[in-house]
Amino acid sequence: MHPPPPAAGVAMDFGQNSLFGYMEDLQELTIIERPVRRSLKTPEEIERLTVDEDLSDIDRAVYLLSAGQDIQGTSVIANLPFLMRQNPTETLRRVLPKVREVLHVASVEMQLTAAASFLTILQEETMSVHTYAHSFLQVILLHLEHRDTGVSNAWLETLLSAIELLPKETLRHEILNPLVSKAQLSQTVQSRLVSCKILGILTNKFDAHSIKREILPLVKSLCQDVEYEVRSCMCRQLENIAQGIGTELTKSVVLPELIELSRDESGSVRLAAFETLVNMLDMFDTDDRSQTILPLVKSFCEKSFKADESILISLSFHLGKLCHGLYGIFTPDQHLRFLEFYKKLCTLGLQQENGHNENQIPSQIIEQEKKYTSVRKNCAYNFPAMIVFVDPKNFHMELYSTFFCLCHDPEVPVRYTIAICFYEVSKLLDSGVYLIHKELITLLQDESLEVLDALINHLPEILELMSIGGDSSAQENKLSSLPDLIPALTAAEQRAAASLKWRTHEKLLQKYACLPHIISSDQIYYRFLQRMFTIMMTNNVLPVQRAAARTLCIFLRYNRKQEQRHEVIQKLIEQLGQGKSYWNRLRFLDTCEFIIEIFSKSFFCKYFFLPVIELTHDPVANVRMKLCCLLPKVKSALKIPADMHLLQQLEMCVRKLLCQEKDKDVLAIVKKTVLELDRMEMSMDVFQKKNYEKDLLDQEKEREELLFLEMEQLDKEKHQNEGRSSNEKNFEKKRKEIKKSKLIRSQSFNNQAFHTKYGNLDKCASKSSTLAHTPSVSGLGRTAMISLTDDSFRTRNASSVPASFSPNPVLPSTSRGTGSTADPKSSGSKDAQPRKATLKSRKSNP
């Protein structure tokens, strides 16, 4: 074979320059390859890393700590909790001494691993506290002052956890006594910082007398340390110390120290003193608050705008707690000043021209804007507390404009925080919740899905409060005066659907299940129900589809119009249960699972039993597999003896699956399902002690379904009455005295009208009646041994069934044939081969 000729227009250049270019390329490749060769282990290195497989865990650990490399030693230390569980005696005798030796020269990674392992051993309680203190405490104390801050903090965390469990005498001799020398000025700053944090924890382990004699002198010394980091650290521990020494010592010892620290030259120390004072407000009496703390807080707030923005961030975060703690001691003027101060913080950075000074460079501008955003975010966090501060009755005059600004803030974190607080604000406003209707719409329409996600966490509760206007006994829905609510809800769902944040979409669909209690049945039917169908049919995210299916079932449950209910049921069966795509048929089974959960047993058996069991002939294995998993719930919806004919059909379908199924995975699930069905106890028409609560709940569901029909009939009568003369209205009032008989006649008329419109459904019912005459086949455990005394396909007794379930049941079903259940290759995709159904469209009905 000859090499292909060069392409037209491409000249072969073998000149000197070209050859030099090729050489340079080869040299570059060589340079790239060198590090790869160096990273490979030589035979000698592999030999050193190889460990005898016959060694025990303890011997291997000792060997690796003695002669292994650093990464091997780190692995052994990480495995130390396991060794302590397996063989604590040998681990303490042989492994732990080696660990002590290695830690003296260990790397940062090994030190961090050791601190974590020591803490795990303490938490697992694999040994007594005394043994732990004897074996591990000295190692922990030795490395507290490690030069690496991360390592030092890791060991300190382990020590602080150990202090909570160690006995008092051990703490006194091993920790408190050495701490006296560690807290001296002659020691390093790191040592004194560690001493501050240890003192804060030790206070809770000793009595007040011991604290006063041994700990408080060290505390005072550290509060007056020459280094501001130490003073700040000790100041933040004063809250823990105050809780240990009680109110009297706090007032006489801790409070003077806090006052002095609040006037410190360092801003970080003053900030620590302020935050500690706010956290300790509950420990001081009214005199201390009004005479000592209030002037300090007032001075701190006045100076905050002149100080660094970080102080404003802390002040804005603690302002709600501060106003709550000092509530009742403010004069009217002081009350007004604090309120105005809060309002000013809520708009900080928004009222400046261009948001910054001309002399600032861009990086400083960005940093300052971030701090201003943090201040406004903290103000949004404290907004519910400020409502309490001004009294909810004064919300409209005092805080509504501020709330409006926070809901329209240009920064997402601020709007996100106010969305989280929206439910608390709604509860506090009570009957005045109507004032924030527009802000709810604004947040629902927010361009950021993070804001929407925060708002919908309590969306059902918010809508319920707004619908009753804070009055739980209110009969009128107050949301009728809010026409923008439904467009805002639908737009929010569409924005969530168009994004990649499917969890937000799923959550929103789940929250929409509250809508039947908020808006009318017609509004749900025309604005939301079809959208649920579309999501179930077209969305590609399974959790979203399931959320839409469950919400649709709840919409169907509370729908008040029988015609609309039957239309939804027929669409579920035709578009999902008999859909061309196997994916839709899977979603139909999901929907049936929700129907069993939400509706009464009678409802499911009447409308969905036959369409479900006919999926046993589905050509796709996944559908049959999912059906098998659903069959126990289907059987639990049957009642004996009323549903004996349905039980017979269920048994026949299971037998066919056992005999004809060719897919091994489906067959395995069928066998497992048969055993589960055999163990199940059937529900009876009469209440049983075992299932009393479930039967009572099912009866309540049936009662509610009947109530919806009665309400529909009364609504019809009401509309008829509105168009009649006054004489006719009086006549109707008299007729209502015989309401029960009228309802029976009305329901009978409705059933006849429905059967005329949906004549094809009656054909299915007659078909199922024919199926019910099939002789019973013995087998399938105890359930097959029941004598089938009723061969006709009949419904439940009229006395125990809602009027919506007519004597001639409307049971949409399919007729798929009983061909081979092996999966055709064309059925493997979502769009499987078309499926023929005997259920004709309503247009073809006579």
C-alpha cells in the first residue's frame, strides 16, 4: 500500500526550519512525559509499601506507624476508632504509644486526622471516661498550642467535648491547675486564647464558690490582657461564665467587666461586649437594663454609623433581640428613635447617590455594597420582632412602607429573607393581613426562584390566613378581593417549570394541594387542573410528575361538579391508562396509588379497578412490574362480601401472570406479590376491631363525597332561586323541608343524564358483569378458598355507598386481549405501539 498523496494546495516541506520545528515539538512532548515517569513507583518503593497480608490488624498498624510512609500512618490513625472497637486492650498497649511518637513530627493532615479520631473514640464510648483521660487527655493537651491554627482548633474542639464528660477531679488536676500558668502574660497569645475558651466551658463543671476562688481571677486577668484578640475572646466567654456563677456574681463581677470592655479602644472588643450584653439581657433586672445597659446600647447605636460597616452588620442582626429585651423601659422618645434607627438601616445603601462615594475605587465599592446588603438582610430577618415592638395595630402607619421597601429590595438575599419571614408577619398582623396582599403577589412574581422557593415553604398557611383575614370563624373568603392571586400562582409555576430547579417546581406543585380550601372549584378546574394533566404528560422529571398527579387527585377530590369529575376521570383513563406511551401508563398507576390513599374504597373500585387490572396484559415489562407492586393496595380497597366479584377478577389476573409471564424480573415480583396478597386480611363491610380506625376513616371519606354531591345540588337550587320571583322562592323554601326525598330524585336524574352522555361507560360495566360470571379458579392461598357466592358484577349496598356511586356502576375499562406478555422491541421506548381500546370517545355515543 502506498501512502495517500498530499492534499491539493499542501506542499511537503522538508527544509531545515521545518525539521527544527519538528524537533522542538518532540522536546515538548518529552518534557510533558517526564513527570509521568517520575510519578511511577520503582520496584524498591513498591517493596517498601508492601505489607505482609498475614499480619493482624494490630501488627499491621504498628508496622506502618514504625516503618511506613506518612500516608500509611495517616490511614492507621484514621482507622484508630475501628481498632478500639475490635481490640481496645492491644490498641492502647501497642498502637497508641506509636501514635504518640508519630504525632511529634506529624504533618498537618495527620494531626487533623488524629484529632478527629480521638473525638470519635470519645463519642463512641468504647471505654470508660477514666481510661480515656488516662490514655488520650495528655496527647490532646500537648498539641493544643500547635503552630497551625487549624490543627490547634481541631485539638481544642476535642478537648472541649472531653471536658463535658470528664469528672471534676480530673478537670481540676489535669486542666484547671495548669491553666493558671497558661493564662499568664508570659505565655504566647495562642496559649492565652485557648485558655479563654477552656475557662468558658469549665465554669459549668464547678460550683459557684470554686469558680469565684479559682476561675474568676483568671477571667479578670484575661479581660484586661494587653492583646485585643485575647480581650475580645474572653469577652465572648462571659455569657457562659455568667450562667455558671448566678445572678448575684454576674451583677457584681461580670457586668463591670462588660461595661469596661464596651468602652475599649478596639472596635472588635466593643463589638464583642455589645453582642454579649444583648445575649445576657434576660439575666439583668429592670434597674440594670434602664440605668446601665440602655445608655450603653444608645451610645453604641449613635456611634455605629461612624464606625466600620461590620459593626452595623452585627447591630442590625441583634436589633430585634435588643428591642425585645429592652421592651417596656423605653420612653416614647427612645422608642421612636430606635424605630427610626431601624428604618434607616432598612434602606442603608439605597439612598446614597450611585450607592458610593466618588473617591472610592471599584473594589471598595463592591465590598461596601455587600456589607450594606448584609445589613438590610438582617433587618428583614428582624422584621417580625419589630412588628411586636411597634404593636401590630400600628403596622400600617409605622412599618408598612419599610416592609414594601424590603419586598422590592434590589438584592436577592434581602427579598429571600423577607420571603422566609412572610408567614410570621402574616400571623402577627392577624386581621390586618389584608394590608400585605400586594406584597404576596410581588414575591410570587419575583424574578428569582430562590425568593419563590423561600415563600412557598409556608404558602398554604399564608393563603389560609389571607382567606379568612385572621378570623378562623369567618365564612367569607377574603381572597375574592385579590384578583391577581391566581395569575401570580400560575405564572410562578410556569417560571419554576421553565427553570432547571425541579425541586422548587415539585415543592410548588405539592403546595398547590391547598388551593381547594382557598379558591373555588371552578377556578381550580379552569386554571390549574388542565395544567396538572399537561405536567403529567410532558414533564421529564419523575418527582415533578408524581407531585402533579397527587395534586390533581386532591383537586378531583374536592371538585363539586359531577360532570367535571367524570370528565377528569375519563381523561385519566383514556390519556394515561390507555395512552400510547408506556411512561403515561406508569403515571396512571402512580395516580391510582394516590386515589387509593385520598378517596374512599368505593370510589376507587367503581372507577379505577378494571382499568388498573387490565394493565396486567400491558406489553411493557416495567408497567406490569409496577402493577404487581400496586396489587396489595388494590386488594386492600376491596370489601367482603360486597366486592367478592372484584376479588375473583383480581385472582384471575394474578393467575394469568403466574402462568403466562415470560419476563424473569416481572415473574419474580409476581411470586413475591402472591405471597403478600396471601398474607393480607380482607376488609369487611362491617367494622372490625383490627381495622376500626381505617374503616372509620374510609367511612368519613364516603360521607364527604356524599356531602360534595349535596352541596352541588344545593348550589343548583340556589342559582335557580335567584332567577325566580319572590313567590316562587317562598315555594322553594317549603320544598326544602322535604330535602331528602328531593335529593334522591335529583341524584337519580343526574345518574340518568350521565349514563346518556357517557353511554360507553355503561357498556364497560356490562362487560365487567359478564366477566364476573366466569367460574372461580381455586388456588392462591387462603384468598382463593373463599366461596364465591355472588357471581354478578354488583356494587355495594346503597346504605353504605355515597349517592355519587350509582347502582349501575360507571367503570371505564380497556380490552387489550390476552396475547403474549413478552415485550416487543418497539415497546421499549416511552412512545410504544398504539393500544386499542373498547372505550370510545363521547362523540361516538348515541
